[in-house]
Amino acid sequence: MSETPWLRALRQGVALRLHIQPGAKKSEVVGLHGDALKIRLAAPPVDGKANEALLAFLSDRLGLPRAAFSLKSGQTSRRKVIEIMADEALVRRQIGL
């Protein structure tokens, strides 16, 4: 698969570079924001709620267990890197970009 700025293949799994907009009406993937995939989250950026909502949203969207996801950077930032124990083709197909 070809590399894109927001998706990078790892030895085992992939890394997603994300730009998060918390406090939205609904959780959804909205497209690209520079070199990151932009996701709106229907969760406030308070006490880690947006991070948990993000991981739950991705788990549901990709059809993978929550244990397959790891927040690697950006715990208190809109810019985040998530590692996913999944095939790159599955992530591309389920994200829809």
C-alpha cells in the first residue's frame, strides 16, 4: 500500500496521525487536516473523556476490539497518534479515505 501522511505502516499494525475536534454534535471522520485525519468527537475535552471517546469511536468504526488501540502521543492535545494492531488495508477500507 502507498504511504499517506495520516497513515503509516508499522512492523505490526499501523499508526494514525489525527487532528481531533472535541465537543461536536456527533462523532465522525470529516477528512484531512494538513497531514492528519480529522475526526469530530461528540465528547468534551475534559478528564480524558475525549480520548476514551476517540478510542471507542475508532474501535466501532474499524470493527476491532478496544485492546487493539493505543494512544501513543497527544494525551492533552488535538494532535494525536494512535497505534492500531490491524492490517493497513482494513484501516483504509473502514476509514473510507
